[in-house]
Amino acid sequence: MKNIIFTKLLFLFGLISLVSCNNGPETIDEFAEEITNNIKNKDSEGLYALFLSPKENASYGFASATITPEESSKLKSSEDLMKLIIRKGTQKKPDDIKRIDKFISEAHTVFDWNQIKSIKTESALVETKKVNTIRNKVMIDATTYDLKIVIELNDNKVYRLKVNKAMKVNNRWVIFPTNGFGIEIEK
């Protein structure tokens, strides 16, 4: 009997530890810093991980607009829709990584990323809404921000990165790709 109670307590503490683990930036400032560091370190996979994933797109129904009428007519359930969105998103990953690599290369021609003195954020709340998940029809919070990352260099020059649509969806900060890529350097 004591072993069962001990096992339950151990399981409870393990679950609490898992829930409290930090698996991403918690504030918009941490998110901006992570974006900047991935560009600075030429980490296209790290930057890709900050975008809304194919699975998240499917769960929240954001990518359903990419489904053609022909594909839509073949769907039998919301589960089929999710699988199609995930498959299409996963197939696009190599192209997305190439696009990110190109952006990072271009960003490194603008200035020396090793000369960053400070990073500040400018953000404006654009929209707060509830999003209905496709699979289990649960409502989750989704807030959208215009985000500018102000980068000051050691020589006091200032550059701005614009994230066209920064979102906090289900307590995770993500870049929602709009207007092609989703991040641009303002010149």
C-alpha cells in the first residue's frame, strides 16, 4: 500500500515538474531575443521552430485556407483535414528552411550581428480572440501583436526587425507567416 502511495506521489511531482518546465519564451521580450539570437547564430532550424508549426496550424485551423476545393471535397472528417494540413505543411519545410536561410544571409549583409549592444521591443496589441481547436473543439486564447525588435549596435546605429504577425497562441509565442515570410528588416 505504501508503494502505491509513493508511486502516486512520485507521479504527481513528475507531472508538476513537466508542466512547470519552460519550453519557450514566456514574454514578448524573450521572444524577440530568441528571434534575434537565431538570426545572429545563423540558426535556420531554431528560427523555423519559432514559426507556427504544421501541427499547430492544423489544430487551430489556421491553414485550412490552403486547402483546395478538390482536396476539401475528399475530406470525411476534421481528423482528415488536420492530417492534410500537417502533411502539406511538413512538405513545405525544406522550402521554408531555404527561405529562412536566404533571409538570414541577407540580414548578415546589412550589419555585423556580433556588434549588437542592446535589443528592445516595440509592440502593439492588434487583436485578442478565442480560437476553436479542430480536434477537440476547445476554445483557446490567441493574441496578435505587431512587433518591432529595435537593435542598437556598438557604434550606436539602430536597425529594426519587423515581425509582421507575432502571436501568443495557447501560451506559446510564434511567428505567424504573413506577406510571404513574416520577418523583415526595415530600412
